[in-house]
Amino acid sequence: MSNWIDLRSDTFTLPSDAMRQAMAFAPVGDDVFGEDPTVNQLEKYCAELFGTEAALYCSSGTQSNQIAINVHTQPGDEVICADLAHIYIYEGGGIALNSGCSVRLISGNLGRFSAQDVLNNINNKNDIHLPLTRLVCIEDTVNKGGGAIWDFEEIKRIRKVCLENNLSLHCDGARLFNALIESGISPKDYAAQFDSISICLSKGLGAPVGSILVGSSEFIAKSRRRRKSMGGGMRQAGIIAAGALFALQHNVERLKTDHQNAKRISSVLMNHPEIVSVLPVETNIVIFETRKSDGAEEMINWLKSNNILCFPFGKNKVRMVFHLGINEDLMNELINVFQ
Ligand SMILES: *Cc1c(COP(=O)(O)O)cnc(C)c1O
């Protein structure tokens, strides 16, 4: 695939030679028995980074989100999230399937809502007709919102509403480092606002497998139990955890480059006759709209004939995701094609 400029997703990132070396020589053991030194090191590293009591290495972001939702709720409870949320749209109905919860959707601004929106959607707990509102989930950055970042002050207000109404607050931080590197907010300050955060290591950070879940010791102990019952107890997982640790130690700062690349291409796209609008670019995702109401497929095929792979996001929308596989040469090639 080395000829392709692959912008379909930051999940297509491949491990570097140095990352593969780290993985090949990682000390391993049986992680179900807590004896994999590399997994233990990764979990300790993440807990320290986010200032939480504990962390849990999970096989995917879907798994870590679904575990968190399950631990925070009881069947019949209600979960508040955005209508654009990955947990609602892209996790195979997992909230209903794994946790038996109903979902209250908020249509916000590019997947972001306010503390007032949360207040407006909490059910009266004294009315036995209504499901008990139990959990609020936000997604930072918002995938379907074109990589939009949440306002940290609004997060703090949402946290306050949650504390006052006995609700847990979970963050689907699949691309949280993209948000933090841009806002300058420290992982510790950010994590202090949440009961749990899930972070993907297999996206822009470039590890081959896995997500990390952070939270209190009690929450992580319950999550470890739930991970096992969901079939996520892995054995010599240090092989893949070593790639995840390498990613965290080497590939966080460089996310800035992906954001610069995304901003660079967005100004080029705005001048293209077949493109009518581009969502504001805040991080590594660019979503643009074609002039024709069903133009996404035609645009994707034209790009493909020029060695560029993108992902359709509806009939007239195309998504591009920038990542560590897109270097300066490929950026210049990409810009040439659009010009
Ligand atoms: C990718 C992603 C996830 C998790 O995806 P997995 O493929 O299961 O690792 C969760 N939330 C968002 C917003 C994502 O983009």
C-alpha cells in the first residue's frame, strides 16, 4: 500500500521499525494472572500520566467504552450522549446489547452539548415511569464532528451537573491526545473531571492494537472483571502493549504535525470547484461537502484514480484523516492533485 496516500482513517497507521523492535523484545507473562510486566508497565504509565489510581489495557476502543458503560450502569438505566456519538452509532448497539440501557440523544454543535442540555435531559428520579438517568458520555475529539474539541470550561460545568445529580461522567477519548495537544490542557487536569476515560492507542498514536481505560481503583477492578466476562482477558499481551507504550512515549507531540497538515489541505479544498464547504478543522480530521448532492462516491473514485484513499461520510460528504503515515512529500503530492 506504500503508493497510496491513505486518508481513510488514522487506524491505518503502521508500526515503525523501532516500535516493532520494542514489541519483539518486550518481556511478557500471563496478563490474566496479572503477570505480564509490559502490560503492567503500560497501565502504570497511563495511570501516572492521567493522575488516576489505575488503568486497564483493552483490546479496542469499543471494548473499553462498552466496559465503562457497563460498570457505570444497571440494566434499565438511561445514558445521555450526543446524536453523533461513536458509542451510539458505531458500536453495534452495544449499549443495549451489553448493558440493557436506553439512550437519550442530544443534538449539539458538532457533537458537543452544554451543561444546560444535560440538565434538560435528566429524568425526574421520583417519576417511576421514567428510566433512571445514570451516565453522561462525551466524545473528545468528536469523530463525526470533524475532529471538534470540547470547551474545557463547559466540561467542568457538565461535571458539576453530574455531581449534583448522581451521574457518572465518561469520556470516549479515542482521539483525546489530539484535543490535549491542541488545547494545552494537561492529561491530569482533564482526567480530574471524569469518572472514566477511554483512549485509543491504535489511531493517530500508531500502535497496532489496543485502548486504555483510566479511572479509580474500584472502577478499574470492576472493569477488569467485566473485561474478562466480555472475552477480553489476553495472555502474553505485552507484545502489543509494548507497541502501545512506545506510541505514548514517542508519538504524542508529533500529532501537531497532523493538525497542521489538516489545516493546510482545508484551505486548498475550499478553492476546489466540486467542493462547497469544509467543516472547521481543529485537529486531524477534515470533512468536506461536495457540490453535487450525491457527489461523495464520484469524488472518492476521482481521488482513488490519483492514488488517494478517503472515506465517504454520507452521500455528499467525504472524510480525510491525517496521521503519522502522511509525510511532507505525500502532503505536497496531495495538494498538487487538488490544485
Ligand atoms: C475509533 C473510535 C473508537 C473505538 O474504536 P475501535 O475500533 O473499537 O478501537 C471509539 N470512539 C471513537 C470516537 C472512535 O473514533
